[in-house]
Amino acid sequence: MKKNRNNENQIPTELINKIQDNFCKTLDIALAIYNVNGNNITKEMNLSTFWNSFILGNPLVYPKCKAADINAIKTCISSNSSHIYNIYCDIAAFAVPISIGGKVIAVCIGGKTRTENPNLKLCKTEAENSGINFDTFLEAYLEIPLVSTDQLKLIGNLLKNTIETILDLNANKKHTKSKIDEMQIMNDMLKEEVYSRTKILYETNQKYKSIVENAIDIIATINKNGIFTEMNSAITENLEFTKEEVIGMHFSKLVAQEDMLKIAKMIENFVNHGIDKESMIIACIDAQENEKIFSISAKPIYDNLGNLTEIQCIMHDITKRKLLEKELHKTKDEYVQLFDSIKDGVYSTDLKGNLLKANESFSKIFGYKKEDLKTITIWDLFTNKKEAKDFIEQIENTKESSNLITTAKNKSEKEFYVEWNIAPAKNEKGEIMGHNGVIRDITSRMKYISIAKAEATKYQSLFDNLQEGIIITNEKGEIKEYNQKIAHIFKRQINAGTHISELIPEITCEKVQRLAKKGQIDIGYIKEFAISGVKLEVEGEILFQWMMKEVCKIDYVHEKGAINNVPLDVKHADIKSN
């Protein structure tokens, strides 16, 4: 131990501290100097925010990092050579031995920088293990300087040569020309490294500025007083102001009156460290005094003392999206109104027959409240459940719409007639997910149909029991209908479409045309019948009704030459055709 203390006495601590300070400031790296026992000769300097926030004091991580440093010190001492090693989460450091007369008297541990882009999976795992928000962890991680392994070696060797040279000069008190030249070389190397680092930082900064300046979103910075201090050119495209007009302007000049309190509250929360970021939607006023809607994401920036210095904001124009949402809501409301105003019952079901939605008319038809409909299936509403299920299954199999007239029952078990139309409901892949249906109460219609059928039966009965023979033809004289009297007169059934002249030759085509013109004619007496024709119009169709009226009776006369079968209304006049 005495020997080690003698070696430490050879190190000019004040001078070494200055070298350490200069290296840290110039190269933006962490650095500490340890003796061969692993104890600090100088305090570790320039640790990153990430290291201070998430490593120091972390019982899960810091002991492992400290052990890595101790192992690196031992490796340096045993090999008397520089050593690059990984500490934690792809963060690397260098360990270089400081030797006097070939003996290691100290070890410099420095760097603690990133050597490559972050391994996001590893970072996420480490953040979760330590219970740290991943975004916060990654943001601090990205602030760690990026230095390649070769650069770390160069910095470590430069530091070693500088310290050893100073120690050698301090021990010998000789400022030989060779040492001066060596120092000059090292100085040049340091200048080159500083220039290289400065150039990289400058180029990185220029790229960042270019990205910000050409972004389509507004990227701005405001101070704690709400004054815009920085602004990109997107302000012109989005709000028609120039960035020169906006810089120095208070946020209240851009933000709509109703949203000013939101921004003021956000700044207050940042000042009080109440939140570490904020997202909101606000309305802004452009140069033409038009209102536009923006989504805003803001993050506070603090100084080393924790005081708020500025707030970085990204503002994205969502005016069109909001207008579209408003239009969609309007369309949806109109659809709902239309849906509920339809007099027929409209509904949708899933494959199990559960009612997914139904309009007001559907509820009224069946007498259920909308919430009660959710507890029943569609086929529960029909008198014949099997028929209803089979009908739905048919639609699902054929994948085509269809309709059915059947009977349903309401909540009070009262049956009524319905016309049921359904069509399969498909998803975007064409798969059937259920069906949509329309149900119309046709009880009144079916009642009228029943009455009409009864009337038709009554009419047919009267028609068939008339004493006169009736033949109905179309305008061409083709037979459409006749009563039972005609069948009795002609002793046979007559085919529909037969021309009346084939049955009664006296009714020629000329007579048919004459009836069409006059509307009513008398054919005259044929045998024992008087025949007349009447023109009718039934439901827009022209029809001819031909009537054969029996006008003869048997006259028993004892006188010779008496005429039998004399027409009743001609009183023995000559029988002539009209």
C-alpha cells in the first residue's frame, strides 16, 4: 500500500483535474481517473442526463455498471494496454492505463457514449425492467453522444499520451524539444478531433434545421411567457403568416378565444412540473381571420436548475378531418332520422338471429320496446318458427334476396299478416354475417283481398246463373269468358280465344267492327234468341259483351197453318236480322 501511495504522489492532481476538465468539455465525454485499487483519484465528470437519471441510484443497474468498471481497471493493469468495453445497453467506455517507468499507476475510465443507433428492443426491455416510461428512457438515451469504437480508442490513447507526457515532464523538469514536438503533435491531434467533432455536430444541426424548416406541420418554440421564439416556414402554408411576423408574437394572437385557457393551463403545468408533455386540439385564427383546427403536441425544455426555458410544439392541421367528421355525423343523423321515419319495420340480425338494430316502426309493429328486442331472435316473432328459420336458411344458402307472405305475432300474441323481405348481409370479404330485413303489416290488404275474393265468387255465381247467355270477347272478337247458359245453349265447352263467329256465324268480323265504332248494336233474332252487343271498358281494356236472350215460346194453335215458336215480342211479324 505504501508503494501505491508513492505512485499516487507522482500524479499532480490539480494538473490532472484541468486535463480531465478540458477533455470532458471539448469531447463531450464522461471521464474519471482511478488508482490501481479502483479508488477515485478524480471525481467522475460530465456524466450524461441518461446516466444521472437512470443509472446512478438504480439498484438493478448501477452495481453491474460499477462492476464492469472495476473489471476494466483490472484488465488494464494486468495487460498494461487500453481496453474498450460495453457497460450497459450498448453504451461503451474506454479504460487506458497511465504508466511511469513501465508501471501502471492509474487507470482512466471514460467515454460512456453510444457507439451505434439504439437497439429499440433492448431499450424497451431495460426500460420495463427498471419501471421507466419507454419514451422518456429513449429520449434521454438519444441525447448520449454517438462516438464510434475507433474514436473511443483514439480519445483514450490521446488522453493516455497527454497525461503520461505531462507526468514525465513534471518528473524530469526538462522541456526538451522532442517533448515539445510531441506535445505539439498531440495538440494538433486534439485540434483535429475537436474540429471533427464540431463538424459532425454542425452537420447534424444543419440536417435537423432542414428537416424542421421543410416539415409540413408547424414546428414552433414558445417561452414560459407564451411568446413565440422560433417558427418554421409551415406557418405560411397553414395560417398565412410569415414566420418573421409570428416570432415575438404572443400565442393569444393565433389561438381562438375559447382555447386560450387550454394553452395558459399547459404552460402553468409545465412551469410547475405537473406534466412532462401535453397533447390537445385547439382552434387557431389565420391571417384572413378564418378558423382552423389543429392537433398540438408540446414538450417542455428545462435548464440545469429545473427551470422552464421553452416549450417545443408541433401543430398539425386537422381542419379537413374535423369538417369531414362533422359531415359524417350529419349524414349519420339524417340516416337515423330516415331509418326511424320508414313506416315499414326495418331490422338487421347476426347469423344466430339476434336483432342488432331495428327502427321505430319495427318496434311498433310488434309492440316491443327497443331494449326488449335484444332478448329475442327474429324467428320468435313469427307464428311458424320453422318456416321462418327455413326461409332465412334459404337466403343464406342462395345468397340472394327473397320475400315471403306469412303470419307473425306481436308481444300480446296477436297474429297478423306480414310481407317479409330479407337480403343477406355481407362483410368486405363477401362472407355472410347475418341478414337485413323489411317487414310490412299487410293485415288490411289481406282483408281486402279476402273481401274481393268473396265478391268475385259472388259475381261468378250471379254470372253463371243468369237466364241470358253472356259471351265476353276482346276487340278482335276472340272469346275471353262465357257463362254457364252459353255452355247449356251450345251443349259444349268453348276454348278461350275462339272467334265468336265460329260459334255464331251471324256475328261476323264486320259486326264486331261495327260494335267497336257504335258501342252498342242489335244483331237481331237468330232462331229463338235475340242477340245484342255492348262495348265495355274494364280497367283500361276494351271488351265486348254479347247477350243471347231467349225470346220464343211454344204456341198451341188448333187452326191450320198456325205458327209455332213465334217470338214473343214480334207478334207474328217476319223474322229479320238487324
